[in-house]
Amino acid sequence: MNKNRFLAPIMVFFLLLLGVPAISMANSYTIADNYVGGNPTSGSYYGHDVIGNQSEFGVTGLDIDITAGKLGVTVLSNYFDNMGLDSTELGDLFISDNGWHPYGTAPYNDDYYRNGETWEYAVVLDNEQRTSTSGTAHLYAVDGGSIGLSWAPSGYIYRAGQEIYYNPEQSQNSLAVVPWAIDPTLGTMTFDIPYSFTGVTDFGFHWGMSCANDVVEGGVSVPEPSMLLLLGMGLLGLVGLRRKSIR
């Protein structure tokens, strides 16, 4: 057993008894869209972050909220006010539980499905919901199914070779039901994933619309429970100093 995981909640309990505010187990992050991605179908777009208009397809980034037993992911994009444009549709959310390992160096102009990150999980939308503004998706382990790549109707320029869909096998069970919702006014798509990624300290994320005209990828590192424990010890020390100084 990991002693730090056992001691951390006990430390929080004693901090509460001593009148110290509880240590928040929530971790919030923002991943800016500094990822370009490879394989535009026209060489004139090589190295361009957005194929087409920023106001129609641009992705700003991801907001990540990690708490015990829940992962919140919000995609920030102008696309959510333009869904269905040029026959496009919503893509699935891909997650890595061992960090983010893109190909090449920022802004990753040559990274795509064949050479980039290998994803361990996918939040999969139902087919009938891919132009909707809310619904329920399912979380799957990426295992045994197949990954569908970006596409566009004939004659359109798009970013090929980007992972957009996960197609689980019929016998594959989902790990969680995931509510999601789009706010076109705010330009957000939010996934509330009720699943405990126990022991994961390094995440990677990937999202794009079906044409992958703009794709967002990135990673975050979460403090280990031992770091929270050290923070608690530090707060205890501060409490001791404060009480000693006011006697």
C-alpha cells in the first residue's frame, strides 16, 4: 500500500481539527492551443494552426479540472457556434494516462496519428449526437477497437491523419457514462467524466472536429499525494508559529 495515499486524508482531518482550512484536492489547469499537427491536404497550409477561418474553426485551448473520482475537460473553440459547417461534425475526446508524447518539437507540425501519442482512453459521442449541443457519451479504454481519422468531403482542404473517433468493439464495456454540453455563446464543450484515474499524475488530451481544421493537444502534471502531505505539514508549522506568537 502507498503510505502517502493513506496518510493524506488523515492529515486533512487533523488540519480541520486544528482550524486549518482544508487542502483542496482539486487541480485546475489550462492548456493553450500551441499544437498545429501534421498532414494538411494542401502544402500551402503546412505549419498553419487553422485550416480555413479562425472565426469558424479556431480552437483556443482546454480547461482541465481534476478531483478525486472526477475529471472535467472543457474545449474552447469558435467551432461550437459553427457546427455542421461544410458537413463537419464533433469529434471524440482522447486521453492519455501516462503523459503527453507528441512527435517532434513545438508546434508539432509533423505530428499525426501514426507517429504521435498513443491514447489510453476515449470519450465517445453517440453518432446521432455529433451535431447536437448536449448528450451523454461513454468512456472507453482504447483497447481492441479502432481509431477513426479526420476526413472532409471531396474537394475540401483539411488536416488528414488526425485521430477523431474511437470505434469500440461491440463486446467492449464502457467505463463510465459522461454527460457533455456545448454553450455556443461561450464557445465551450464540457465533458464531466465520473471516473477515478487512480494514481495518474501525468495526463495528455486531444480533441478536434471531424476535419481537424484545428486540433488541440497537450498535457498536464498533477501533484502526487505526497506533495499534498508536505503542504499540510507546512500549514501545521505555520499554525504552530502563529499560536506561539500570540501567547
